[in-house]
Amino acid sequence: MFKDKTILYIVHNYNSFQKDPIEEIAKNFKKVYVLVRYKPISKIAKYLPFKWLKKYDDKYIIDLSNKPKNVEVIKTSVWYLPFGIFYKWLGELHFRAVDRVIKKRDIKFDLVHCHFLWSSGYVGMRLKQKYKKPFIVTGHGFDVYQLPSQSASWRKRIIRILHSADKAITVSEKNKEILLNLNIEKGKTEILSNSYNSDIFFLRDKGECREELGIDLNREIVLSVGNLEEVKGHKYLIEAMNILINKQKYRQIILYVIGGGRLKGSFENQILKYNLEDYIVLLGTQLHREIPIWMNACDLFVMPSLSEGLPISMLEALGCGKPFVGTYVGGIPEVINSEDYGILVPPKKSKDLAKALEKALKKQWDKDKITKYSKSFTQETINEKIVNLYKEMLYEKDL
């Protein structure tokens, strides 16, 4: 469709929900450049008191397996500490790093698409100003529902980026409401759901997956995937598990948590406090290609988040036929709109979460119905809409 066109992506990682749709969309373009923001400080994390920086190592943020020939992935190094005042400087630091790469490699592009309003969105705004190319930005989660409300200065930054964009994509009706409340033109905003790779996440035999992982065939297994950060709500999930374990009939349940983060030590202490070492296992960061087998090995998937955009791991779980237990936040209720697919509770309510887990473990779920529903969120479905949006942008540019 765009065989004479080149697209430039500015992303924060290239290992799952960025990699898969980009590589599928690449079939439509002559050339695709993907500039991945990289934190070199992660390489010296073992010498610093911030062990959680290891999750930013390039083996976790960049996956080059099966990459199409017309896709060039370039690691773009940005030196900063990812918190506090350093984060406010990140936009300009990121732009300068990207612009250096563009100049050094003499990259020519017709369209730039940035994922996350900050800092990639800032980069896109500056690239549009300098190179006069159309600019699309996708706001996913915290960058939409959290950053603009942190302070007047953050609100000003985000509004400036959004006004500069030719199109502002977001992943849920809830997020769109937030953008419109920032006085963004209604016609400029588009809702395009996150998507999952149905070639990787599909229904498999639960017993075979458990045997492959070497885990108990008879226990009731709950899985959670998410960074060990406060916003993901693991504290309340551990409390909910403690409530369930204290009921004798749930002594066969076990929770596996995939993800790394700065609160790992705190959660380990909480698990010890409740004597839950035999019932909760923190697996740490896993490569994305390793997660589908865990999805298929579990009985249900849980996400106790305090805030969300539209979590891809939820869609991946549905793709594997797993019921979802989570919270009424962000775009989650727009997907889990029936108890045929899962059970939702208010955030920070450990007792309610425990009741939802108990109800979900007792219920006979229709896996085929869940997987059929999940097809609405496959990459093939969503990518078709994105390509049409690119067509609109490139057509208008050529007029």
C-alpha cells in the first residue's frame, strides 16, 4: 500500500506489543525505522543500589527474532535515571539522541508514529517541527491518566504534545475522555484498542503446559503479569491470597507473579509476614515469548491494578481462553463487559478481590466463548484500522 514510503517509529521498547504490530504493518511500507529508547545505566545496575534497573537491560527491551528485512531497529541511548527530576528532562534528552541517529544514518521518513506521550511523544513533536512530517502519537496508560494531573507543568507539556500531533490515538473510551478534557480537538482523537499476537497467545492443553514448566498438575493456579510497582496493586492481591489461604478448602491454590520492579523486596516481606511462601511465587522478569505457556498453565488470570490504560496481558490471557479477574480501572471494564469473560471489583479492596477469586475458581468457564471474543483484539483486526489511519495522513500530506 505504501511501497514508496518510509515510516519512523519512536518507542520505549521493542519486545511485545510494539514489536508484533510494527512488524505486521511493515509489510505495507518500503522501509521501517524503529528507534528504541535505551537506558545505558541499566548495564551498570549491579554496581548501583537500584537493582530494579536490570529490567531495562536490552535483552528485555529489544527482541530482534524473526525481524523482517525492511525493519531496522536502532538502539537509541539516553543517559538518565528514570525517576524524579530526571524524568522531566527526558523529553529533550530523548529528542537529541534521536536526532543524532537520524543525522548519522541519514534517515529519511514520510511519517513518524510515537508510542507514549512522554517522552516519545515529545520527540515526535520536535521532529515534526524540524522535518515538517506528519506526526501521530499513541497514549497508552499512565501517560494519559496520570502525567497530566501530576502538576500544572506536566499538564502544559502533555497538552503541547497533543496539540502538535496530527492524530492522537488512545486505547479506550476512558482515555479519550481524559484527552478531550485537555481541550484536544475531538476530530483529532482516535480510539484504537491495544492488540495481542494470536500466533503466540492461543489456547493450549493446560496439563501439557504444566508438565513443560514442571509445576503441580493438581493445584489451582492463578497467574498475574505486571511490574512490581505500587500502581499494579500486588499488595492487595497478596492480602486477598492470605484471606483465601486461611480458608482450609483453598490450601491447594498457588499464585505465580511474573514481573520485576522496585517493590520486589517489599512484597517478599509481605509474603513472609503472612507465611505464604508455599502459595505465592515471584518469578521475576520473563521474556515475552515465555509468557504464553504460563498463561495456558493457569486456571485464571488476575490483575489488581490501581490504574490502567488497556493492559495487553489481559487481552493475551483472553486469547488463551483464561477468565480475567481484575479491577474497575481504565479501559478494563470496556473489555470485561460481561461475566462470561471475567469478574471485576473496585481497586484496593482485598476482601472483594478474594471473593472474586473464589467465585472465579468455582465457576465453569466457557473457554471457547472467551477465545472467540478475544478475536476482536487481535493484531490483524487492529492493524487494519491503523493502516487506514496512515493512509489518511500520507494522502493528506501529498495533496
